[in-house]
Amino acid sequence: MPPAKKRTRAYDPVKIRAAVLAQFGNVRRAVATLAPDQLALPTRLAGWTVRDLAAHVTTAVETVSRNLDRDEPPMADLALLDWPFATRARSADISDATLALAAAHPDLDALYARAEDRLVAALDGASGDRLLAARTGAMTLADHLVTRTVELVVHTDDLNDAVPGLDVPYERQALAAATRLLADALAVRAPGGATEVRIPPYAVVQCVEGPRHTRGTPPNVVETDPLTWIRLATGRLTWRDAVETAKVSASGERADLAPLLPLLS
């Protein structure tokens, strides 16, 4: 696992809490409109139907309420910027658990209502410094909630991709936090200052070993939009396809990020 860089971006805990609740609400309302034939559609996640994916979204917030119900661990052992690299080891377990969850809860509205009620109750009065014993590692509630914006935004995009005409909105703060966390994770994976990665309007990071840019136009520049970046970082889109379809502009000999992607899957 790459070491986390020393300085971690600051996130407003009040805005992050609101963003998690808002994005989950966006998904809940959209899922409630889906007909049985839409729920049976395949998704870009191998072996998952839309119903499976919709059920899985509830686990993104259940990890908060479930871990707040548990005893607090003695110390944190997972930094926020280490989280993206800690997710890969659990991919098989997540898939099995998701299929079982969807099968056990045919009433998705009831599943979502329970998850939302539990989240609201758990967050009431909970300190951001409170440690959670998440499966990826012990971390603060404040940091864990930032990771929930990634989960919710990524799976919102998965739902929009799977169901023609579905247009689940992205809460601005959730999209911003998800973009920034994954951009900073890239800088952890490839530390340096030779390449500037621009994801307007949310993030700019320096990465990749080589001559450091000091002023003027950087010699190596990558620019893309937030959703394209999130798809690249999570393996939903390949670097080659993004460049060929002009979803990414890349200039300079150190502007090829293909060997560094995806960051998580």
C-alpha cells in the first residue's frame, strides 16, 4: 500500500454529513421509481442486476450506523488517503454479501427507509473524532464519511449507466469530495511534481516523478471532468477509451496515467 502523504486535504464535516444524507436521498427517490423490468437490467458490475446494485448502495451508509453501534477501537490505523488502496482486498466478499442482501430484501423501499433512519439516528450527536472499526481499518467518523461520498457517487453513476433515462442527480458537495479524495490518492500513488492533473472545478494535483514545474504552463498536463475522473479512478473507464473519445486531454511525455489507474475497483 502506498504511504499516505503528510498533508491531507481538509473537509468541512458539516457539509460532508449533509452531502452523504443528500446523495443517499437522491438514490432512494430514484430507486423507488424503478419498475421490475428496470430492476432486472444488468449493470456494468459483473453479475449484478440493478436490484443488486440498489441494495448494495444501502451498505454504503449502513457501515456508518453499524460501526457506531460497535465498541470504539483503541486507535486509528487507516489514514483517509490510504482508504482507496485498502478497498481492493474486499471486492469478492462485497459481491457475495451484495447478492445475499438483495435476495433477502425484496422490498427495496423498506431497506432504504431502515438504512436512512439508522444513519440519521447514529449521526445525531456523534463526534467526527469518534473512531470506527471499519473492515478496511479503524478511522475517524469524519474520514469515514468522506469515503462514503465516493461510494455513493460511484454507485449513483453505475445506476445512471444501467437504466436508460434514469438521471439521479449528484449532490455538489458529494461529487466534490469524491473527486478530491481520488485525485489526492493519485498523488499518493505517484508522488512528484512533473504532471499537473486538473479536474475543474474541484481539484488540481501535482504528481509523477520528474522535473518539477515552477511557473508558466506546465509541460505535462491532464484535464478531465469530475465524473470521467471518477470512472477512470474506479475502473469504469479505461485511459485509452477516455483519451480516444476526448473525455480526457493529455499533453506531455509524462501525461499518460494509464499505468497508475484504476486506483480502486
